[in-house]
Amino acid sequence: MFQKILIANRGEIAVRIIRTCMYMGIETIAIYSEVDKDSLHVQLADEAICIGKAKSSESYLNMENIITAAINKGAEAIHPGFGFLSENAAFAELCETVGIAFIGPKSKTIRQMGDKSKARELMIKADVPVVPGSEGCVKDLENAKIIAQDIGFPILIKASAGGGGRGMRIAYSMDEFATAFATAKTEAKNAFGDGTMYLEKFLENPKHIEFQMLSDKYGNTIHLGERDCSIQRRNQKVIEEAPSLINQSIREKMAQAAIKACESVNYENAGTIEFLLADDNFYFIEMNTRIQVEHPVTEMITGIDIVKEQIKIAAGEKLKYKQKDIIFRGHSIECRLNAENPKHGFRPNPGEISLLHMPSGPGIRFDSFLYTGSIIQPHYDSMIGKMIVHGETRNEAIKKMQAALEELVIRGIDTNQSFLYMIINNPKYIKGNFNTTFIELNIEALLEYDDYE
């Protein structure tokens, strides 16, 4: 087992990883930008090193500085968390080159599955259902128009290197297509440095279901059940829950497809296979070759520490679980708390936390890097924490989340806390009557609160 791990991330996921390392008796090294010197992950780690200025490109995305820090501090492994360099094949390859274990899949796998059009081709070969669309990337606008005509509108235009909802546009007709294509391509170039695009049939009103996977170096692959991630805004997840409300027959078919997808690329470590579900038909959309923001809901219903399993797999250990060993208990829900003002277009709202009170109790977990006096920086993602609850039933979990959000106190900045509360209390959500269009269709009702007046 590793003796020392460098955490190549910040915020709540860095804190989350450090805590598991503490439980495992592993020393940790935090990295931080100049403005993050007082961040919680820096205070919790055994050692910390500044790796650059505030801009991500000069710190958390600076591969050379991070690798140098790992070597100088004697780290045997690097955990990338999510975001930043977590799905960067070049970074994983650099770790392999210098002999530092990358806590994630091989660089080859990240490269294969990170290219969404390539991943689509691989899944077709593996006989995993995919959304109807282009066989690979499209050459240019004229080529894209021909393919779009064959697929039929509406069309989803997607960046091959995309993620987080960026580099994606919907065209409902050929009249809209050229503008949507150009906009998505430009956004992809700016966000990922790659303007390669591919096309998919846009499925209207689907559910977004993903399976949590674990695979070791010895060909053993299991799933830890599925999560429903349909509550989204602009293709970014807001609330997730496990298990989903799909029927058992579809669940079993999706699980087998997810295992087949992992085995087809000789996957190692934790990953997620994502599907869209429409009219009882499911389609592969992408694989995330990292730990997910929403992993806690799976941990709550299985009792398995996914970060711990990631570390053990990267250290060369075999999975100690068989599929039959995985037992699902109860229901879990996660709400993503962001420093933003929903009533003003979800505008980010950095600043200082003047008061913090976190709810606690059986089945309540708050993953965050907040403390009274901490500073929310304007340079990074606006997510500041995740409220996670577990109940014996979905109804109990909903009631527990309602109570937890009522009790949570965050002062000094605007957050989406009340917006989340409105979703959790919405009759349609409570009945399970929702899909990926839920927020869009109910936005006016969800903004009917007084916090930001």
C-alpha cells in the first residue's frame, strides 16, 4: 500500500480524499494556488506545497509543477479527484513515465473514452446501445449537415472532448443548425482546445441514469448500482439520487451493458457509465474515467468507500467484492450547493463565509471545504459543498433532505440553498415525475422564494 499520496485538486473533493487517506494511515500532500493557502484541504493534509498563481492554468492545471511537487515530496501516487486533470490522458501518461501511480485508469483508456466520438465507436463495436448519430466525428459544417439530415431533427451537437455541458448545442431544424454548430465548436475550442464535433439524435425528455463501476487490474469488474442524475440545469447535474426509479428488468439490462462497456476497454479503477433512458430504451452517452461528484449517494446505499477502493486498486490489490456481495440498502439523495444567485441568472457569488452551521444526525452527510471565515474564490467552480442524506425509503430521504436544507446556515454569500429546497419540496419531484427537462419546465415555480429579494 502507498505511504504517501499527493492530491492534485482543491475544495471538497481534496478534503474528501484526504479524510479517506487518514482512515487508511496514508500521509497526504496538498497542493494549492496562492489564493488557496488557507483552504481546508491545505490545513488537513500532512504536507502542503504552493504550485502557482490563482489561475488554474498556472496552478491546478500546471502538470509540470504538480509532478515536480510529487517527486520532491516523495509521493508514490497522485489522486486527481474530479475536474482539473482527472481525465487528462497526458497527465496520466506523465505519471506513468516518472513512475508515480495515477489513481485512475491507464492513460490509453482515458484517451479512448475521453474522446466522446471514439468512445461511441468503441461501444458500437462492444454491442452496447448508443444514441443514433454520426459514426465518428464530423469533418466540417457541410458534412455535418448531410449527417444531420440522415439522423433527423432535433440534433444534439457535441464536442468530442467535451464535458460539464460545454460544447453542446441543440438544433431543432436545419435553419438553426449552422449557428448551433458554429457556437458549439467555438465553445469547445475555448474550453478544451479541441473543436472536433460529433452528432447525436436529441432525445427529448429522457432520464439520465449512470452506473458506478469498479474494475481491478486482474479483469474483475463489478457495479455498485445506478444513480438518477436527471435533475439538471444546462446539462449540469444539480440533484442526484440512488437508486433510481426504473424497473428491475431495465436495471439489470443496463447493468450488464455497463459491465460489457468496462470490459471492452480493459478498464481499471472507478468509473461511471452514463446512459439516457427514453421510452424504456437506454443508450450509452459517455464514460467518466474518474470519481464523480455524486459518488456519495452510492456510498450511502452500499456502505463502500469508493475513494478507498480507488486507492487499493491503484496499489495493485484485487477487488475484495464479487457482484453478489454488493447489497443495496435504502435510498440516498445529494444536493449540490453552489455559491451562486439563482434569481440573477445563477450568477456566481464569491466572498467570505461569515457564519456556517452544518446539520448533522443519522444519515446526514455534508461534504464541503467550508468553515466560518473561509473565502470562496472567484477563480474556480462555484460548487462549495454537497448535502447528502440516507433514509430507509425514498420518502424518508426526501424528508431528511428537506430538514437538512432547512437547518443549514451559510452566511456572507448567496447560495442556491433555497432553490434546492424548492426542488426537493416540489410535488412532481416528490412523486418521481421528472426527467432532464424538470428544471427548465418548472423554473418559475422553483424561483418563488424570498431569500434574494
